[in-house]
Amino acid sequence: MTTALFLLSTSFLLGLLGLTLHRIHFMSILICIETMMLVLYLMMTTFISMTNTATTAIMPVLLLAMSACEASSGLALLVATSRTHGTDHMKNLSLLKC
């Protein structure tokens, strides 16, 4: 494993660790998910550039587009929950009330 892939996998695990430990605010959850998606994008581009495969070169672009859609829908949910509940604390949110 090269140094770049080791650092990328370490940063993905740090994003996953942040997702599991810091679930107080909805915004911190969205930031951790976005970090994990961007690290996956960088891993894909690194892997494709190392293997020189042209058939899978479109995959990072599709992942980046899906990441942008995920970020926009997450921010829309953040605005909706902060308008209805008054805060973005995850302790105040319940699936049964929404």
C-alpha cells in the first residue's frame, strides 16, 4: 500500500470515527458524511490513475455528482428540521414526531 492510499484510508476512518462519536448536531453528521464521500472520490481517482484503466474513468465524476446531490438534500433536511424543531440537536429529533 502506498503512502497516499494509506493516508486516504486513514482519513476515511477518521471521518467514520467522527460520524460515530460526534452525533450531537445534524450539521456535524453531514460534514462527516461529506468528508467520507470526498475521500472516496480521491481514492477512486488515485486508483484509476495508478492502474491506467480508461473504462472506469467516469466513475469519480459520477461519485462527485452523487456527493453534490447528497449534500444539497442534507442541507435541505437541515433547514427543514431547524425550522420545525428550532434546533439541529439530534436529541430533540424523533422519527415518530416527524
